Amino acid sequence: MNVEDIMQKEVIKFNELDKIVDVAQSFRDNKISGAPVVDENNHVVGVISEGDIMRLIEIHSPKINLILPAPLDLIELPIKMKYELDEVAEDMQKAGSTVIDQIMTKKIIKVKPDTSVIDAAKLLDSHKIKRLPVIDNDGKLVGIITRGDIIASMVRGDE
């Protein structure tokens, strides 16, 4: 059995200039955790995943020191925390407006439709990834295969 037998042909994909906030919303709406990023000619130029977004959020995460304050610091602490929380909120807003080109994975592992499902599964496992863009001979996106697709094909007995 080949990848083309079980791949998803309707692929949710993004453009390099899409904003992270829009990508995150699409992930949520479509119940997916990642997708290919394509250029204007439908060539795969990257992959964006929840992991990429989480790494960005970690960079912009709160840096509030919660140590026991001295008695006089108790007056200043709420003001300091409010300032730091406002700063974090601003950082998060900036992170959300970042375009995915800045955080997507650019080293792309991809397969052709005639790749065997076993070979695709080996690639997923050896590279510790969850999805593989499927490209035609011109390098254009024609589908995607995920770990879930492979597992579903085993359950259905598609061999």
C-alpha cells in the first residue's frame, strides 16, 4: 500500500506571511496540530505545528519573580506585578502577530504519493514528526499523511 492510498487530499495549509494568531485559531477550529506552509506556487516551504507556537510562547512567557518580599516591598509588589503582567500581555500580543515564516520548521521531510506506507511510517518515527507533506514530481503539495492516517489504515485493514 502506498501513501496515495491513505493520504488526506484536502489539506489545510498556510502561507509564510500568515499570522500566528490566525494559524492557532485554524488549528483549534479544525482540530489539527500542524500543517504545511506553501508559497504562491503551492510548493512546500515549511511546516508549522503547535510545537513551533509553544516554543514562541515560552520565549514570551512571564518572568515574574515570586520571592517572599520584605515588608516595605509589599506596597510596591502589586504595582511591579501589574507592570510585568502588562509587559507580558504586550509580548504575547506581539507574538500572536508574528508571521509564521519566523517560527515554522524549514527543514521539511516530505514524501511522494508512490512512497510505501511502511517507508512513510519509518520516516515519521525516525524524525519524530507527526505529519508528512505529500508532493508531486513538480514539488507541489498534493496531500498530507499523518500518524493517525497510518494507524487508521491498520485498523481498517488496508494492506
